[in-house]
Amino acid sequence: MQQNIITLTDESGAPVRFELLDVIEYRGEDYAVLLPADEDAEMFTILLAAQDPADPEDYLFSGIDDQKTIDAVFEKFRKRHPEIFEE
């Protein structure tokens, strides 16, 4: 599987690399499912992904406060990629 690595900036301004696993559409919006690229972690991160109006080739990512949305997006991701969750 080819890795799609993106670099985002955390709250303290430090760059953090993520592997973009998929973009899931839910209720008319796109959500990025990410995994830390530089750690051996299994903690998924889900962010709202909106096209940058200043650069249509780029996306702006923002956090999600609604746990129900996070859960629904993760469930769609899990169903789309059962191979990731097989033991």
C-alpha cells in the first residue's frame, strides 16, 4: 500500500506527519482519517477536510467537537477497510 503522508501543525506550532488513510463523505462533508506517520501508534485521528478557497488543490483541516460524527465516520471507515482491523 502506498503511503500518502501529509504534514499538519499541532496546537503548539510543531509539524506532525500523518498518513492519510482515506477521505470519508458523511452528511455532505469530507472527513480525513489519519494515522501518525512517525510513531508506532494505532490511534486514528479524524478531521473535517474542506477545500481551501484560496487554493482548490489544497485542503484545510479542522477538529470535530461532535463525538457522534466522529463515531459515524469511523464506522464508515471501518466497514470500508475491514483488512485494517483483521488480526
